[in-house]
Amino acid sequence: MNKHSSRGAALVIVLFIVALAAILAVEMSANLVVQVQKSTNLQGHQQAKWYAYGAEELAIKALKLSKENDADKTALDQVWAAQGDTQYPVDNGTLSGNITDLQACLNLNALGEEPDANSTSKTNPAHKALFALLENIEDLPAEESEEAMADSVFDWLDEDSITYRSGAEEDEYLSRDYPYMSANSLFASPSELRLVKGFNPLVMEKVLPYVCVIPGSTLLSINVNTLLPEQALILSAMIDELPLSGAEAVISARPDAGFDSIDEFFSEVQQQGGANLDSVKELFSINSEYFKLQTQATFVDLRFSMTTLLHANNGEVTILARKFGGVQ
């Protein structure tokens, strides 16, 4: 009996060991599959990323070529703007990119510019332009007045903690359920505007087509050669007595190759009723230095998105910033 019991116990132990080995083998096999898939995904993601870098180099070459062909003017008929959202096939994937002019919109950082020494106002032309823009956006779903919203952006950028008129400073943001400080410095991204008092998601949706951010720069110089028809509101907001219909007519009258001089543009504006033009002449130009590239690259089933901000000056194009994923 003892001999048979010992054999039975030994058999059970052997079966247990075999079962344990089988479980370990299955677990190791499953882990190996996961690791292989993870490695494949990382390699695919890296390849898509390098495709995006390739699009970045093409964009830089296109901007350089455009500047070489016409250094004094930036227009929508040039190489950098001609590609649009065209999708190009690459090995096991696709590549697309779109370059837009960061001077065909209101640079929010311009509200941080010091006012002119001779000015009696604490603010600057960009503050006035944002206020007028907010006033003229149709059906703006705002919970605050347009003046309060423009003042709050000004307060977000200025270095002090003193509330300007109907704006908002630290005391407003620190009293919220999830408190935070105002930046008191330049915007890094247009999405940061969401933190400013009054700019709820519905307002953001209405405002973003007209505003942008140039990192580290308070430049306010609207390129009238790259404004799109749907951005005509920027012109009517910045130029006295120019109605939206007049602004649309100015853009419609623009030659395919753009205005050859800023005076040619203002001649059209004057015909449409624009007034006090001398006071805003320095706020417009026919040339641009700052651009944004939005790239989409795919490799097999993986997708990679990248936004690159570029500065073209003196025949050179430099990268100001990159953002991976999403839209900037």
C-alpha cells in the first residue's frame, strides 16, 4: 500500500509540475507577444515621426525658395502655400502637411507690448484690436463683456498684479475651485487662452480662427496678402469705419500674386470706406516671417501628428518650437 501511495503521490507531483510549466510557458509566450507588439509599435511610431521630420525639411525648403524668389512679399501663390493638404504616399504610409502664415491672424502676445511712450493709454493697438474683434464676432456665446475679456487677456500678459479696468488677475483665478496663478508672461500656445476669464470652450471655438501665438514675440503685423476671405473680420475690427462687407471686398480685389505694396492695399481700403488709416498703417504689411506647419504622418496603422513653428529671416528658416500630437 505504501509503495502504491508513493507512486500516486509522485504522479500527482509530476502532473503539478507539468501543469505549472505549461502555465509559465503560456504566460511567457503571452508576454513575448506583448513585447514584440510593443517593439513593433515603437518602431512604427518612430518611423512615422521621421516621416514628419521629413515634411518639416520640405516645408523649410519651400519657405526658403519662396523667399529667394520674392524676398519683399509673402503671398498665397508662392510655393509654401501651394501644397495645401495634399497627401503624399511613402513606404507603408502617407504624409501630409499644411503651412499657414502666423501673421494672418492677431498675435495674442502683442497685447504684452509696452504702449507707446507718447500714448495716454496703458494698453496698445493689439488690445484695441482684440476688443473690436470680440465685439464683431457674430453670436459670441460669452458670459463676460467683450471689454472684460480683452482686459483679462491684457492682465494675463502684463507683469504686474494690478487688475486693469474690468480684467482679471490672481485674486480671480485663486478663488476658483481649482485655483491657479495668472501667467504674467507671454502665451506659449493659443490653447492657453482657455485659462483666461471669459474664454469658455464655445467662445474659444469662435475666436481661434482669428487669433494665434508667435512664441516669444509681441509682433503685431498683419500680412494682407495671406488673409483668407473668412478672416476678413480682422480687417474690419482693426480699421475704423471699414464694414465686414468692405473688408471682404478688399480681399476679393487682391491680385492672385498679392498686393505689391502696402499703399495699394490701403487704396482699396479707402475705397471701401476705411478711415484714420495713418494710425494703423504700421500694423499691416505684405511680408511675413512667422509660419506654422501642421504635419500628419502614417506608417502602417500608426499615425503621428506634429506642429512646427518656423521663423524665416535673412534667407534662413529656423525652428521656434515643436508640438507632438494634437493641434497647436
